[in-house]
Amino acid sequence: MISLWDGTQEREGAFSLWDGDSERPMHAGTVPYGARNVYELRATPEFVVAHRLGSQDWAEYSKRGLVECVTRGVQALEISVAKTSDGVWFGLHDQTLLRTSGVDINPTTLTWAQVQEHLCSPASGADPAFGPQPYERLEELIEPYAGSHVFFLDLKYQAGPTARDAVLPVLESLFPRPQDKVIMKYASGGGITLADWATEHGYMSWGHFWTDDYLADPAQALLDAAHWTWIGVDADATEQMWIDMKSTGKPIVGAVVDSLEERDILLAEDVIGYMCANVRELLGDPVV
């Protein structure tokens, strides 16, 4: 039982607070844990990864989206990053700030202070209660849930051999053993040099195999799949693509789910989990 000193006595049970006009009940809840490491994630049936921290519902890679996703019970969190000219890694999916803030500037040419002059706008149709949000450093997005969730990290335009090593010290500062907490992700299964780099440094990896890319060269897709720990397949995959991808023996994570119908298609194919950006539709209200 939790107790509280109200100024005159110690009380247990229900609490209230004064909001300036009236006394309102105060509720307490426990924020749900996700998967605490990559092995626990693998053992969790039909786990959910919040893609872009729920970018269809809230400004992507924002603290607001982060909290909203976690309180809905996701097991893992997906973050894409960019790096500023002064070496700050922060949440961004694109090569420029155009889509998220309306400014067509590559953040690699800006300092972190200059990036902070802009706000990240939510997508059309997002939760109207929450508007544009600040861009957030990678550390600020990971630290609150470093002990409770797994992170899929997509280096995007910093995934090349001259840039990617710079993120490793950041991860090492956040986790005792980041290889147990972070899965290196890439938007294309053809990015096998990134997959091999992840393996070299002891990380699990995940590559997205788009249906059109597979159809263009099924044999090459199968060769590329061998480099990844896990692979991603979409709900629009053909029957033969499912047969071929399952034949690799790689665990498959569905990506990216946009509707309940797509989720059901993927779960029927025995994916181990799925990524979704419209968290409100897929998972409903917060559990706390």
C-alpha cells in the first residue's frame, strides 16, 4: 500500500490534487515493461515494435510519441537517426527537415542548436491534442526506457562506413552491453554491408525486404537475406515470396503494418512480431 502525508496525517489509498479550481482524484499506474533484451523480445509471441515512435499518431521521434507508445504496451521502439555537424545524433527519418518542419535543409550542415530552432510536425490525421514537438537527441529518446525496452536503430543516411562507427560510443554510454538491447535496422535488405558491420560488432540486425525488390530479383533477395539476423516482409508479399523467405530459416518481422487487416495477414504467416506506426488503431487506449 502506498501512503501520502497530506499535511496533517498519513493517508493510504486514494489521493487527490488541487488543480487551482477544485480537488480532483489522482490516479497511479504502472507503466508496462516491454522486452528487456533482444532475447526476451525473440521469445515474446507477436511482439509489437513502435515504428518511428508512432509517427501516424504523434510527431515522430518525439517524447510525446515515445510515452504514448510505451503506455500502450509495445515491446520495442524503432528510431531512425541523423547526425548534426557538431556530432549530435537525433531522431529523424529523412535526409532533410523538409517533411517534418518545412525547411529543406540537410541536418548534417546544421549544429544541434540550429536544429532546435525548428519543430517536428505530426502527420496529417495524427492526434489533434498534440501538435509540433521538438526534435530529440538519441540519448533523450533512449534513456527513459533503456532498462525496459529493446530498440531498433536505423542509421539511415549515416549507415555508410565513414559514419556508422560514430554511433557506437553513444550506445555504449547508454547500456552496459548495448548488443543485448539494440538491433541494427536498415530500410533495405540489400544493405548487406550494414548487416555485416552489425555482426562484426556483436549486434543483431534486421533488414526490410520490400515486395517489389524481391520480385525484381528473387535470387538476389535470398542471397542478401543470409546476412541478416532477422528479416522484414510486408503484408503485400506474394505467396512465393513467403515460401522463399521462410525457407531462409530467418525469423520474420512484419513491416510496416498500416491496418488491422495487414496485421492479421502477417500474423497468419507466423511472423514473430510486427512494426506499426499507427499505434492508436493497432493497440487502442493506454493500459495505464
